[in-house]
Amino acid sequence: MEGRSVIGWAARDTSGILSPYSFTLRKTGPEDVVIKVLYCGMDHTDLHQMRDELHLTNYPLVPGHEVVGEVVELGSEVKKYRVGDMVGVGCIVGSCGSCICCNSNKEQYCNDRILTYNGIYKDGRPTQGGFSSHMVVHQKFVVSIPETLSPEQAAPLLCAGVTAFSPLREFMGSGKVLNAGILGLGGVGHLGVKIAKAMGHHVTVISTSDKKREEALQHLGADAFLVSSNAAQMEEAAYTLDYILDTVPAFHPLQSYLSLLNFDGKLFLIGASPRPLEFNATELNIGKKTISGSFIGSMEETQEILDFWAEKNLTSMVEVVKMDYVNKAFERMERNDVRYRFVVDVAGSNLE
């Protein structure tokens, strides 16, 4: 059965251009939460999915998986939330609930995970994201927004923030001052710098040019800045880092970055490159180095990064735009012309 009719903005083909789209939500189930969308962050993955660059896109596609909104209706069995609560929805809205991943609170790795958009829900209907007026989401895949976080500040944490936080979580409470490298200073990278600094790490931002040096050191509080195209700087920095958080969402050679890692160092790949990456395994073997993948974050980790952000009194650097600017914003995002994350004021926009 179907629920309420809503309006979103959807891509209809590989051009990725978004325009108004009317569709019907699924009927609210006993454990579902109906959310009025207030804000939704914009992500590089949105662009890849809108253009069918990652896997088969099901058009029309309403993107958006950094969703903050207000609870307006509850299923009969929902006990965790109340009408009026401020809540968030990230990258997944379902999983099998019974596999080893789900049973260990790592549901983002479930083979049957259901993506917030461009997925297929259990009733066979395509999922649509937060570039819409309302969403219906199972309560397990909804998180609470701390009262001290404004909704536009919280939005980027639901994908970009938890993506950076999840692999670094293993270092929390270690008491060690680790030497961290953050590769790429975009939407995810700037949050990675803030998270690593808040954990007490010594943070080096790695970028292909010197253009972002002032931003990294003065605005984000990084401790050092390394230009990867400068051979002398790279040689001097060899074997100095305990880990590198690689946030680059495009093809890039890994070999020169592996040389920066110390013995037993780790390179965490969290950017979604549409092309295969290349490296020489010898660098890994002789230094006991590790390349590790990490995919978004669990529901538990998503709640943790929101609480961590509020506890540490951190801020996201965002530019808030209306929905009628969203296509232009994606063009600017592709040119890296944003500092550092676009957030769409969905509730304040005319969606029709």
C-alpha cells in the first residue's frame, strides 16, 4: 500500500540534471518514522549515482543521504522517538538483520543493505533520498540529533563525517599522539582533520598543490602541510606517518603516499574512486603496511560521531543553498569550488 504524495528533485538520465519530481512514499509501517526533511547535505557520491558512474542507477533518482529532519508521524511500535524530535538519516535504510555484520553492529557491510537512495526496499519499491519533502524510514536506521547541533551543521556528519570517523574510531582512548595524514581537503577531508585533531593526533594535510595551505593550517588547525607534487617535501616526510586517511574520490596513484607511512602504518581508503587504484605490493611487504577499505559507518558509529561533535563543540564548514541552486552547486562541487560542504535547505525551498 502507498503512503503520502511528496515532491523531490530527481535525475532522470545520465546528465545528472535534477528537476522537480512527484512520487509516493511507502505506507508507514509499525516501526517506521515519517520525517519532514529540513536539510540535506550534498555528496560526491550523489554526483556519481546521478550520472550512473558507480553502478546501475534506477531513474528517476532522488539523491541525498545526509538528511536532517523533524519527526512528524510514528508507527505504532516506535518507542525511541517522539513527534517533534530532530533526527538524522544517513546512507542506509535497511539490512537483513541476521547476518554476522548486522549482529555485530556493522550493518553497513551487510550484503543485503538497502541504500537510502538507488536501492530496492523490502517491498520491491525503489528508495529515494533526502532531496524531497518527506521520508519514511525504519526506526533502526534513524539517529538522534543532539540539541546543541544545528541541523545544517549535523547534516554533513551523516555521511562525510561518519565515513572519516569510522576507521579512526579504533584509535580512540589509546592515549597515543599519532602522526596522522589527511589526503585531500574537501568535504570529507576537512571533517577528517577536525576529528583527528579532536582525538589529539598530530595532523598533516596532504594536497597536490600549495593552494590550501593557509586553510589547512590557520582555519582547520592542522599541524603541517605537505605538497605531494613536491618531490623534496615527500622525501623528507617519508616514514613519518602512522596512518593516512585517503579521502580522494577520484583516481590517484597510491605508491608515493605509501612511502610516507612508518612501519606498520595504515592507509584507509574512504573515497569512492570510479577507476581502479594502483600500487606496488613491495612497499607493503617490507614495511608491514596495510591498505584498508572502510565504508561509511554503522548506525552506532553515526550516533557516536554526532555526540562526539557536540561534546567537542566542533563545527562543520558548510554553504547552505536552496534547491533551485542545486544543479549549479553540483557543478561547483565538481570543480572543488566549495568550502567545504554544500547543504540544501530543503524545507526552506520551493520544490515545485
